Amino acid sequence: MNKKICFFLLATIFLTACSIKQQLHSFPKEAGRMIKNESCDCDTITFFEDLNSATGYIKPSYGNRQPYSFTTSALYVDEEWSLLNFNNVVDFVVSFINEEILQVSSTFHGVEQTGELLNPFDGKTYFLFAKFDGKSFSLDISSTPKTSAEAVGYLKDTYSAKIYNRNYQMKVVRQWEGVTEGVKTNGEKIWHQYPDGAYTIISNDSGDKIKIFQGATLGNFMGIDTFTGYKSIAYVPKGAGNDIKRDAFLFLYASEFSQRFINDVQNLPDCLDSPKRQDQDTTEACNLNIVSK
């Protein structure tokens, strides 16, 4: 699930064009039509997340809003990274997504990263542990800051997980890029801006199915209407318990975290390029910690 939608640049194009009339939409055009025509017997849960922070909140159709947050540590990289010869990488790809195996030097001991997630559906904090050992990737979910204790689930791959003994699947049905369309209304041209977005379905082995539409929140910056954050609407079958919503939320963020982690691993050859790294600026820019194991 590629939740982090890259819509901001689309809006900033118009920051210096104050004379241009525009109308912003919270969801891609097709997604807006699908939302309007959605007829399932569902509760809706709207997610709002700030563009520049790790905090947000949910607003269910049946209750009060609840906060959530997600923060991540730096990447912890084994100090023997310098022994790696990236010229020998056979296929340095997003293996966890494409089901391919990353093959790198056996001297590479590992990369780790931790995420901390406040779940709004039970008010508890969960810890996500991503690891890459040079050959395979794993992501475990725990209710404590220790990987070996109180594990509640894990990802099988980016789009499947086992959480609290339930199997979950994620399917990205549609993805849309941000677009701008000029429409003449009463002889005047108005530019309609639609953000990037996606339509995703999360299901489990109990038959529960949650539909999620992703888009953007609307706001104002320096007097100009623009996209200011992320917005999603989830359609949850009526009667689904808080445990289902809790698990789906964990899965949603674990999947996103896994994709970002793998992307960062892909960028390690540039971040750990010894000849170019004269000081620690490179590791700071890449959000790395070089550590002893």
C-alpha cells in the first residue's frame, strides 16, 4: 500500500500564478465517482495526516475522532558495510515486493529499522521491526520495544500478513497520478486539480473486507488553495469489531513501512559510498547510524 501520496508539487505549481482560477479535489476523479456511488452497508472512517509530521487522527462516522502517530528510527547499519562490494550485487531490487531474492556480499551482516505506531483503535503503541540480512527481509510487529517478546504478527510479504492469528491480504485495485484539467465554465477557464491516490482492499480469512480510498486534504498556503496533507476514507462493514480495525491499521502501516525500508536499502550503495563520504554528512543526510553488532 503506497500511502504516501506525492501530490504537493502539483499544488505548488500554482503558488506563483495567483491569477489562475483553480478548484482542488480531495480525491482522484475516478475515485471521487467511486466514493459517491459506494453502496456497501458500511461505517466510514476518515483518516487525516499532516503533510510534514508523523501525526494524524481518524474520524469515524459513528464516534469521536481519535489521534494516531507513526515515527521511525534511523537505519542501523552493521559497521562492516565497508567490506561490501556493491559491484557484485546480482539483483539489488525490491525483493519483498517483487518476490525476488536480494543477493549481496556475505560479509554484509544487516540493516535494521524500528517504527513506533500509536494505534487509534485500541490506544496502544506497537513496535515494527524491519530487518535485512543481505539475503532476506523480515518485518515483525510487537506490543513491546523488544523483538523477541510479545509478538503480535509479521508480514509475509508487502501485501500479506498474519496479525493476532488472522491472515490478511492487501490488493491495490487502482492507482492514479495527480492531474490538472482545464474546464471552461460560463466562458471562464477553471483548473481542476486532482491529487495522486489509490483504491485498496484489505481482507482477512474471516471474510472481512475493508475498502480504502486515498487522497489529500485541502487547505490554504500564503493565500493560495493547496493540498496540505493526506486523507483516506475506509469503508468498514457494519458490525466489524475494533480488533479487525486495529489489525487492518497495523497492516496498513507495516506495509507502507516495509516499502520505505526496502527503498532505503536500495539507496545504501550511494549513502555508503566510501570515496565520496569525507565526513558524517552523508550518513546524516541518509538517516543512517553505523553500529557495531
